[in-house]
Amino acid sequence: MDWREVAVTVSSEGEETVADLFYELGCPGVSVEDPELLLSYVKSGNWDYHDFGEVGLTGTSVVKGYFPENDELSDKLKKLDEGLCHLLERYPHWIVQSRGLTLKEEDWANAWKAYFKPLKIGEHFLIKPTWEKANLESGDVVLELDPGMAFGTGTHPTTTLCLKTLEGMIKPEQKVFDLGTGSGILAIAAAKLGATVDAVDLDAVAVKVAQENVTLNKVNDRVRVLRGDLGTVLEGQADVVIANIIADVILALLPDLKRLLRQNGEFLASGIIEKRADEVETALKEFGFEIIERVEDSGWILLRARWA
């Protein structure tokens, strides 16, 4: 299948707003190139195996969305253009520029291989792309992934925050709901810690990739991948509900949590940019939660909550 990559250069403050446009159009893959975030990773030494050259702070980010080139493409591109024009009307001081190109899926996959290397997260998780070898240490929990066209390789702060938190909270035989599973990485991680997981995503590509990764990691007996609206295709209640998405979707999910989360359960909300974190935290409290942990990494926030 061919894919249309649409890259939107936007003032840094509009990064999440543009990403939201892509998600609202059902875009299965969204990436953000933020020079400030990249610079923080270079300084951390975590990506020392790749030479990024001189990283300059430009005050802009590049948000890329990937759409399948099918009968719906023209309509989606038209709606995207309308959304960008509306943003310029509301925020005339923003820089908003877009461009597009067609990619072969195999070319997109090969591009990942240039920099997606084995990465240790927390005490025990080791994320390993399928095409790489890794030296394992005692106690390592290997998460083997082929990201395909879905978001969630484990290298983004929103995902690493979730992995580190799950490592210390998941108990054997717990029930977990992973909402917006993407590549399935968090569902697989929870399963390898002993939980049984229902992993849900609205996008067919993400569901396909997640199922492939579940099979690759040999956790088919512990992870069920479902396609549907987040939170509406699930039955029963979970001990842990994970939503590593974006602030607006998390806010929309809150009314469903009474149905989805057990009375003694915990809710992990990630994918929240710092300027939206107080808003999400306030909403959680209004829906009956207390915040038991708030963790930040590179401007992204994870909130861990339970019923008050």
C-alpha cells in the first residue's frame, strides 16, 4: 500500500493542536519532530548511536501524518486544509506550512531501521526492533516490535513514562484495558508482567500491527486486540486502564471510567503536554479520582489516579 505523508510546520505552541487534526481525521500514524525535545534526548545520551548533527532551536515543530492512498484520501486532505486555515484565523501569529509526498510502505519501514535500536526502559524492559540483535541481561523483559505504520515504539516520553510506571504496579493476573493501543507495546508489556489485556484501537492499521506484535511476542493467550471506539467495545471492568493518547481524548473518556474501572482500580493517563496537565488533573478530580502520581519527561506528563 502507498501512503501520503503530510508534514505541517507549525509554531511550537500549536504542535498538539495540529496533531489533534490528524487524529480527528483517523490518521493511523502521527509523528512530531520537536527540536527542543530532540536536543534533550541528544544531551541525555540515550540516542548516542545516531548522529543528529547540530540541533538548532527554531521555535517550530514539524507534525507528520500518514494517510493510506485510498478513496478517502482527497476528502481527508480537504478537511485537513480547512482545519489548518481555521487555525490561522484563530492564531494569525502562528507559522503554519504544509507539504506532502507519497511513500511506499516498505520505504517508510526502512526509514525506521536507521535509528530504531534496542533501548532499555526502567529496570527490566528492553525494547528490541525485530531486525536488531541485543545482549540480554538477567531479568530483562524483552518487548520485540515492528512499529509498522502505528505510533508507539517505546522511545517517546509518553510511552516510556507508561512503561516505567507499569513496571512497578502491574501484578500477576490483573485485568488491563489499553485504550488506543497503537503498536501494542503497552499491552504486551502488561502481559509480560502477568496481566491479561484487552487492547483497543479505532484504526484498522494499528489493530493489524498490534496483533502482529502480540503474536511476535508470544502473548496471544494474554492479549486480545479489538477494533472500535475507545472504551465502547469492552466488557467488564479492569484493575488498570491505560490511555496513552492525547489530552482531549482522555477528557472524553472520563465518563466511561465508572463502567470500565473497578472500585480499587488505577487509571494511567499519558500523552498529555505540560500546558494541558492541570486541566486533565482537575477533570479527573471532578470525576471522583485522586492523583497518586504525576511524572514529567521532556514536557510530557503522566497522571496515575485511583478512585478517591
